[in-house]
Amino acid sequence: MKLKVRSYDLDSSEPAVIIHDDDCRELGVKVHDRVRITSRDVWISLVDNSDTILERGEILVPNIYIRRHGLKDGDIVDVIHSPKPDSVVYIRKKMDGKKLEKDEICAVVNDILEAKLSNIEVSAWLTSLYINGMDLEEIAYFTNAMVDTGERIVFDREPVFDFHSVGGVPGNKVTPIVVSIVAAAGLMLPKTSSRAISSACGTSDFVETFCNVELSAEQVKKISEDVGAVFAWGGSMNLAPVDDIVIKVENPLGINPRAQMLASIMSKKLAIGANNLLVDIPMGAGTKIPTLNVARAYVRDFTELGDKLGMHVECAITYADQPVGQAVGPILEARECIRVLEGENHPGSVVEKACALAGMILEMGGIPNGVDKAHELLESGAAMTKFREIVAAQGGNYDIKSSDLVPGKYTQDIVATKSGYVHSIDNKAIVQIARASGSPSDKGAGLLIFKKRGQRVEKGDVILRIHADNEAKCVRAKELALRLTPISIEGMLIEKG
């Protein structure tokens, strides 16, 4: 059937062409079926239908396809029914708990990239991985297949170091400190980071408060080779793009299959050319990794998968029963991060974690006594100098100071209702409150935590301060904090006998 193209600019998580009801009946297709379209090239698309927004003989084509296939309004295309791709069979095979071959995994990944699979089918794929999993050989195939869908950065300088935190603990603002220390030691670390999805603040969310994080692959290569490092947002490049597509489907399901998580992380590292990787595995209540046994299993997974992919991987299991440092939220975290680089020795948890992780990378690069060297580079100001060079290379102010960063002007304090000691801090509640205040989209929003686990508290002490750019959000966040009571205070006496 020949149909006339009309473009439409409608955001959709699942791009599909729209065909008139009567034409659908003639073609023998229904919603979520596929059609084969011949224009300047041949491509497959999912189908939606309507009898109100277009006339018979027309086909509405989303702009993503208009650009990809060089179409324009008024073009005539040939449209016929297309059967389900073989990848649907492979998804069913994984749903039945069977092992997939390399070409089968590649087919699924490529069909996700080319939008040949509906969101329902991608959801089935993720659910099958969540329930039945993959062995490490399958995950290695999965990782390489995702890398092959996008760009690869090939550096002229070797070796290439990288660092990744599995996440799950709020306030984990150590990445720019780690990267600056490592680059100050003469190693190259082109760091790409993510934005928050369900967390209070991603690394790129706070780094962009003081420099540009949306760099091209060419910029990442040049800055890394010239300066020694970058703080880039991974989403600004075409690195393993299938991962970004899958994440959009994954989030509403509330699942993060082990195979998908491992392949997601390792594909981005392979694409950026890393051959030495340190993985931070934060472990504690209210995080993605709740127990030491689970953490150790991830260590085995990452190191063995690294071997299969030709990458040297080491892991650090880090303490995560409470937020890292005091600040949670973009400007608040950026300010605390820069204060540490400026030489402030507080919060101790930020300094200790950053130097421990940087020290491991230094030792991977052949520098002995890594932790001591990391402290030396931090305390001497060498890391701050390198940090300024990276910021300037990314369009920021070389003379950046922590005092330049001002959080939201609206504040609400949460005070202790009794005296005692901080018994625990609920990470999930902290995230909920920070997001209610507007973080991470509102850069000045977030929390300051004044009392940490084990510290003495007197009745009436301010234990938590909420910042917001918007007064209504600030009040709403306080109401949530009073309801959730994220900081638990207990006395020394547990029980009378």
C-alpha cells in the first residue's frame, strides 16, 4: 500500500507510525503490530491507529524516523505488514529459563535499538532477566552487543582508568575528588557519570552547577588527553545507546536485573576505552546492596566479567548505612565537594572515602602507598589545581570557589524532639525528602544533615535543614520529614528489667 508521509512532533517513549483505521484493516495490521516501510531505505516500525488525526492514504511518521530516514512531508512510501522479528522468539526462550547464544542476544539488542520491539516486549525481556538471569558468558555477549550499537572512544594515550559507583547511597559526591586526585598523579581518567533517575542527585546533576557536562565524544577525548580527566554526562554521547532506551522501560517496573545492571555499567566502560576499572559497591541498609554477602557476589561478578571482556577490574565495598557527608542535593553537594578539595578536612567520611578509592586507582597505576599518596595530593592542593584545570576545560570558571555556590533561599529546620544519640539514618527517607524539596531538578534544593550516626543530640538541636528554591516545596519537604522521621534518636538505656 502506498501512503503519503506526514511528520508529527510528539514525544513518545515508544515511537510508532500512525495509520488510519481503514488502511490498517486493509493492511491486516493492528496496534503493536509491525509494518515494513520502503522509502529511500527499508525499515520496520510499530503501528498505532486513528481515524481522527489523519486521512485515509496518509501515514504519520514521528520526527525521529523522519530524520533517520531522510523523509519529508508529502513523500510516498510503500507499507506492508511485517512479521514479528526473531528476537521475540529469543525473549520467550529466556522467559523459559534457557541460555541464549551470542547471535540471539545481539538480535534482541539490535531490535531494541531500531524500535522493532514494543515496550511490552522489552518489559518481557527485562522481566525474564530479573527472574531467570544470565550466566557470565551471556552477560559478556550482552555487554559487547550494547557497545556495538554506539560510539567507541579510542584514546591515543594509554592506559585508560575509570571509576564507577553502583550507587544507592545519598550524598555520594566523591567522584570529582577521586578523579582530580588520580589525574593530579599523572594518570588519565575520562569519567562519564549519570543523572539521577530515582535518587536525590546524580554526579552530573551537581557537577553541572559549576561546569558544562554535555560533552561530545571528541571533546571527551581531547580534554582527557590534554588535562588528564573529564567530568562528563554519559547521556550526551552515543555510548551504548540501547542502555538508555532500556532504562526508560525499566524504571516503571521498579526492577534492576543483575544481568542488565552489569552489562549497562561495563558497556559504558568498554565504549570509553577503559582497560582498568575500579567499582565502588556501597553496602548498607536502604541501598541497592544491603548485605556483605550480596556485595561480595557483585565483586565476583564484576571481576570475572572484566576478565571475559579483557578489562582489569577491582572493587571496593564501602560503608553506606548513612549518607556520605552532610549534603544531599546539587548545589549543596557541589559546595561540600569543593570545600574538601580546598583543604577542609570535614566531613571526614567524604575525605576518607575519596582518598581510599583514589588510592586504589593509584596502586592499579603502579603508584605505591596509594592512600597516603592520595591524601598528599589532596592536602598539598595538587588535586584542587587539577580540578580547576578540568572545570576550565569544560567551560567553567578556573577560579571557582565553594562560596560561589549558594543553595536555595527557602529553609526549614527539623529539630530533635528528645536528647540521646543518633541510632540510624534512613537513606530511602532522606532521598524522598530531598526529592520533595525539588532535588535534583531544582539545583538549590536538598538537605544538610547536622547529626550523624553515633553523635550526641540534645532536645531542640537542629538535626536536619531543608533547602529549596520554592517555598511550597520547602514546606512540603518539612511535612514529609516530620512524617518519615529519617533520623532515629535513642538513649543509652534500651530496656528496664
